[in-house]
Amino acid sequence: MTQPPLIKSRRDVLRAMFLGAAAAGLAACGGGSSRSTSNTTPDNGDTPQPPQPPVHPATELPLSPGPLANIGDLFTSDVDDILIPEGFSIRRVARAGFSPSLNFTLWHSNPDGGAVFQSDDGGWVYVSNSESTPGGVGALRFDANGSITDNYRILKDTRNNCAGGATPWQTWLSCEEVRDGLVYECDPFGDADSAVARPALGIFNHEAVAVDLPTRTVYLTEDAGDGRLYRYTALGDAPSMNGRQGLNLNNGLLEVLEIEGFENGGYQDALSDARQLHKVKWVEVQSPERPQADVRADIASTGAGAPGTVFKGGEGIWIQSFTDGRTVAGSSHPLRAVVFFACKGDNRVYALDIDNDLIEVVFDNEQLTAVDETPYDDVDNLVVSPAGDVIVAEDGDAMRLMVMVPNANAKILLQVPGGKSELTGPAFTADGSRLYFSSQRGPVNFGIPWFGTTYELTIPENFR
């Protein structure tokens, strides 16, 4: 039996710290440098205080956990010794180099980001990127009973397809994780020849994508040490490759996010800052037709800072929607949609309130306790379940899927022994009964890696 590690809440301390700061009156910052400056002259010879980034009246977003926050201890399963909660079950559904449905199409190596799409016959398709060169995307077709009926390619001859994102019009956006990487739109029920490049979504080291249809926006992470969080706003609608109406992904405005007080390459070094709600704004990307790493280098050569707050090694991204009208203190809009995204460079998970332009860190490694002090090693892909559970995957030796519990102790949903791989591609079926994921380079058998294995975790009804 393995006790899942606990992660200690730090909100009470932060709330007390914030209330003290709020009482003193924090000034708003603006402008074009990484830290704004104050023009206030101190009275009576007082020592000038350094400028402080603006903090929102609310200390945190009103987030709540899903049912997976109630899981208990982990037990060793009979599938590759993977540790799972009692009552759950697990099976292998694909291995790199083999055909899952016994046709002539082999499952790809280095499986990475993925998503599930429901089919009209009651079944579904799980799509999975290949973080190889050549890369692309493979698809697994399931019938209504969960049996595998087919597998095929929906993208080929691309490079290092890392993660991506599903669209509301039922296509898959697959991202190239290379310096001049593109996003490709794919049909989960189509073939590789129908995939289309979408350069308007930016040219950079792409990682993952999430779409908010009500605001006609697409959010994108960049896997780079000086990466940014991007927002694409579509200018109009356009028919999709599958015949459905979607956003126009060929004509829109590309911007980067700036946290007020941390503009133009600024970074929130202090977790005491990052854990509090801050206002954000969006700044138009310069030269969006060029690789953004090159654009930033050119700007830096002039002694200036490139637009955007730094997010170190942006990884998985997903949007959680709310319909219960919960409010954010001091804000004009109810909480409708939150963008969760992970950054492996500092092992943080951020939450961005789309309508109120607010951001905070909701997970970091300083929350670990003596129960299990193994820090998270490169947080990676991220998914939100239909029941509202935020699941974060991990690279490195520990190889865990974490259930992030806002304002409380996190839980470990499962752990794959052996290390030297990555857990990738977590994605739920629409009813929350099945969770797919991959071990990108494992398990190792007789000293030989399988170059990727994809699994299905079945979730009991009381945890959906």
C-alpha cells in the first residue's frame, strides 16, 4: 500500500499577508517596463518604499474540487505495477510499434498530448500526438462498449508534436514544439491529408492550446525558458474541415499576456506575489509572422524588453467553465471560465479568470509536506475532468498524475514506477468514466523500452 503524498495549503497565511498589505494601500502599476516606478515624494523624510505590483481585493478565485479529491490510498495494479486507487481499474490500449486494432497502422512512438472526441454511434476517438521527428497524430477508435475497432493517422510528416487542444467544433489542434513550430488543425474522424496548418496562431515553440468560444479566443502556451502565454482572437467565423462552424483560425489578433507590474519580460520571482490575484492585460505580438524567439532576441539586442510576462516552460492548458454564478470579490463579472496552465520551469500551475482579467498561482512545490517531500519534477500536460477535477501530469522519475485541490491538500491519482519517462496525454471521455494517458518512453522490459505505452484508467461512478 502506498500513501499518496499530501500538499499543504498556504492560503491562510497568504490571506493574512494580503490583508495587511491591502490595509496599507497598494498602488496600481502600469506601463512598459518590467516594474513600474512611483512618482510619489515621501513626506517628512520617510524612506521611499519600492513599488509594489497591484493586487486584487480578492485573495483567491472561488475554485472548488471535484469528486476525485476524495480518493484514498494507492494500490499496486496488475498492469505494469501502476499504482491506482482502490476500486479503479487499468488496462493497456496501445504500444508503440504495434497495431492496437490489428490493422497495418502501428501506434506511434513517444505519445504525448491527447484528447477524446465523442462519435455519433456512442463510441469515441482518442487522439495522441507523436513527439518525434517525423511526428504527427494517431487516433484510436472505440465503440460504445469501449472495444478498440480501429486506429489510423490524422497528421503526418510534422515535427515534435507535443501537446495541443480540442476545439468546440470537434477538431484537434496539434502543436509543433520547435523554434519555428506551427499549429495544425486535424479531423479526429478524418485522415492525415485533411490536416491544415494555422500559422495565424503564431510561430514559436508551441506546447498546448485551449479554446474559449464565447470570447472567440484561443490560448496557447510556449515551452521556452522565456516563454509567454498567448491569446488569439478570431476575426469572424469559418467552416471547419469537418463541416461544422468554427472560428476563423486564419485571420485574427495574436497577443501576449502581461501581469501588471511584471511587463516586458518581467517574472514573478516571489511566490508571495505569484500566489495572490493580480490584474492582467494583453499586448499585441510584434512580428507574428516570424519565430517569436527571434523577435525577442532582436528586441533584447536594443536593450529593451520584449512584450509579455515570462512563464517558464509553458506546458498543458485547459479551460474549466462555471455556470453557478459564483462571484469574485471586487470584480464586475461572475466566474465563468478559468484557464489553467502548467509551467515546468518553476513547477507552477496558474489560474486565469478570463472575464475579470485576473491571475494567480494555485499550485507550486512549496506546498509539499513531510508526508512526502518528493517535489514535482517538471509538471506537464493538464486536463480538467467533466466533474471539475484538475489533473496535472509529471515528467521525471516519480511519474504521477496529481489531482489539484484548490486551497487544500492535493492527491495523487496514480503513479507509474520506473521513471525515466513522462506521463502524457491525460484526457477523459465525456461521461468521466475513462481517463486515457501514456508513459511516453516506458515501461522498460528486459532493459529495452517500449517507446511508449498508452493506458485507460476506469473511474468508479461515485468519483465522476
